[in-house]
Amino acid sequence: MPVKLLISPSLRLLFFLFLFFFGHFSSFAQVPEFLPEHQPAQVNLSSPYHSIRTHLDFLQTDHYYPDSAALVFLHPGMEMEEAREIAIKFKQVLDGRGYLIDLERMPQNPEFTDSVTGNKIFAPIEQLQDVYLLRKDEKWIYSPHSIRAIEKLHKEVFPFGIDRFLKVLPQAGTRQILGLFLWQHLGILLIILLSFLFHKLLTFVFSRLLYRGASQLGYDRLVRPYMLPVAKPLSLFMVFIFIGIIFPVLQLPVEISKYFIFAFKAILPFFATLVFYKLVDVFSLYLERLAGKSDTSLDNHVVPLIRKVLRVFVIIVGGLFILQNLDVNITALLAGISIGGLALALAAQDTLKNFFGSLMIFIDKPFSVGHWISSGDIDGTVEEVGFRSTRVRTFRNSLTYVPNGKLADATIDNHGLRRYRRFFMHIAVTYDTPPDLIEVFVLGLRKIVERHPNTRKDFFIIEFNEMGDFSLKIMFYIFFDVPSWPEELKARHEVLIEIVRLAEKLGVRFAFPTQTLHMENFPEKRSQTPKYDMDMNEFKKVMEDYFKEAK
């Protein structure tokens, strides 16, 4: 049974990329040992082109003369050994970072003048403007500022002292296979193996750390399905950082390094974006748990919206980082997107208005699913709140779709948020009801409210407060403590039944619109119209006597 090496798809892809690029260098050659130092050809420093070529040509493996290459960096008062070290370091930086210099585009004019500064200087690499040649004593050599910049750049390309391997690894052999030295092949194999081991180790470590953190917060069961999806891209991110640090040590041909550095610039932000994309799912689980603790069901609709918005945000930001790492002009791209976005916004302003209206509904929460709302012609129960519209079930059992932009600007009466439901009416009794009976009847009405289990006990008004055209009116103003309209109707029924029974028991008659015809001066019948034969002083005395008796 064949043995299969279980390597992650990303590491497997990296391995095949190595084979693909190295296939272009398939010549088997025996390279001679480094030759003793002597200058095989005349050094030419007459123009930027000739100086750059002098530096690069004299540091080739089959044409290695570092003292000749050092002349491009040698200044008066500078030791040859120092200049030689700077020349080698700059070549190592070029190979490690994949800075390919196109000699055909280098100026060959000895009197070349920079069009921006007006000085006789030239920067051969666009990304390294601090490293430039200047004309001095009829020669084009690298400036003292460039030498300091090269020292700094070399430490950035080879951090943690890994440049020491450059002095050890080449001694492993100078035989070329597929265009690379034997030590470079061994280094590639070692990097692949270490990357595989680091990936497995870091995935395990990150999974345990995530599980421990989730356990302390009480979310271990929720995030357990998402631990590996987060830990794997996070470990791959760290693995490719490791590869990016070690890769320059291999000193691969600059043509290969250029493409690998280009790939690393896209891979690192890609895996970082993937990590945050997976973390959005974990954060959404946390929000869902919080939404489950709240009383409103609208939060259950907010969480999917937040998840989608965060995913789009992570993808957009991650894509911008990838493009920026690939030296794409983000400013021009954003300007173009802004112009296109403005045109799109003008064309779809109603859709955008409804979308932002839905955001306002989710943020302000004027109502929730299941609430009874009224707004203009809209009257019914909310069934669903979407991105564009809200579905309201009317009391005719029809379904109304209301644009969220309209709801966001409208006045909404949310009946579903009421704790108490008001019940107001006038109880009309006949004019021939005695005052004492009215008093007793009002007391009985108050007892009905106090005894009912679903009425508000701390505030209600039951008073005889109006004398109408055909009845004496008792104001009945109470509140029901019930959650829904059907329960309110049931409570009303129970209270009204008790009122009718009390009135029947006491003999109270309810009034209704009637007309009574009184016949004045009917033969052999006394007139119903009272005779008023007292003056004002006598009327006042009767009134004062009434209030004295009332005391």
C-alpha cells in the first residue's frame, strides 16, 4: 500500500510552485569553485548602466570577483573590505527580495541628470529611492546615504541574524541541479518539512487556546465547530510569515524570487482576511446568544444582518490590503469606486433609502416581530422585518408589505409595547335613580375592578360625572394588565357581565334615548310644571338649610 504524505493544500501548492519555477532552470552544470580574486575585465563606472552592470556581473557564481564589484561603493577613506561587504549585502538584498533590475532601461549617458531634482543622481530600483548612484570624479558610484540605507535594508531582509546561514549553507556544495545548488534544494526541502510541522503544531496550539478562552467565557459548545476553521488559516498565516523570513536565505535566482515575493504579498493578507472572516461566525454566535436573552424577537433578525455586513466589510478591507501589497494604486481605485458608487446611489436611491430605513429600525427598535402597530393606513401585527420592507398581517388576515424607508420616517403607534390596555366608557342610568342608589352602585363598580385579577389596582376612575340629555352618566375609566388583544376582550367581557349583574341586583335601570310627552293644563289633572313663588333671598335660605343638614 503506497504511503501518502499528508500535506495541507496550501503547503502542497507551495511545493508545486517550487517545482514549476525551478523547471525553467533545468540545466545540469558543474560550476567551478570560486576563483581567486583578480580582475578579469576592465571596470567601467562611466554611466549608471555600466556601474550597475559592474556590480552585478562581478558577483555572479561563475564570475565572482567581489573586489571589482566593491569599486561601485568605494569612497575615499573607505576600506576595501567594507566596500566589498556592502556590495555583497546589496546583491543579497536584491536576490532575497526579488528586485529585478532591467539593465536595458538603465541610462548609458555619462551626463545623465535627474529630471525631478536636477542633480546627477539615479535610483536603479523604484521601490528603493534611498539607494541611488551619484556622479563623483567622473564616476557613477553609490552615495554614502545609500550605503547606510543598504545596511538597514539588509537587517530588515535578514532579521534575527539569519544572514549567518549565508556563510554556512553555500559550503554544502556548488553542484547545480535543475538550475539550483544542492544546498538550495536541501534548504527548500527543509523549509517545506518545517512548514508542515509548524502548521500542525500551531493548529493544535491555537485550537487549544481558542477552546480554553471559550470555556472561560462559557461558549465552548458554541464555538467548538468553528475552532479548526479559525485555527487552520491562523496557523497558515504564521507559517507563511516564517517562510517569508527564511526565504531570502536561499538566495534563489532573482527571477524566481520576484514571483515568490509577489505571491507572499498576496498570500499573507489573504490568510489574515480568512481568519477574520471565520471570526465573524464566532462573533455572530456570541450575538445570537445575547439575542436569545433579550425579550424582543427583533434581535434575531439583527444578527444575520450584522453577520452579512461584517463579512462584506472583512472581504472589502482584505481585498484592499491585498491590492495595496501588490502595489496597486488604491487611491485611484477608491476614487473610481466612489464615482461609480455615487452613480449607483442616484440610480437606486429608493432601494438605499429602504436599506438604511431597515438599519434604523434594527437600531432604534420601534417595534418587534409580533407587535401590533398602527401608522397611517397600516394597522396589524408585524410578521417579518426584511432589508427592504416589513410584512404586517392586518386584522382582515391580509398581508401588507411596507417599505422600511416609509416606516423609518412615519409616526408609529406600537400597541404591542403597552403594559396596560385602557378601557373607557360611560354607564348611563335613568333620571329617576335615587342619589343614594347611585352612590351604592358606584361603590359596587369599584369593587368589581378591585376583585378582577387582570385590572390595574393602583389607578382607576369611577365617578358620577355628567348629566346628559336623557341619562345620568357614570364615568368608568380602568386599565387591563393583559399582554394581547384577545385577553383584553375576555377581561372586558367579564367586567361588563359583572356590571350588568350588579345593576340587576340593585334595581338600577340603564338609560337609553327616550322622549317623554308632558300634557300641561289637562282637565282634572294637576300640572307637572312646578310653581316658583319664592324670591332670591328665600332660595338662598333653602340652599343654606340643605348644606346645614348635609353636615
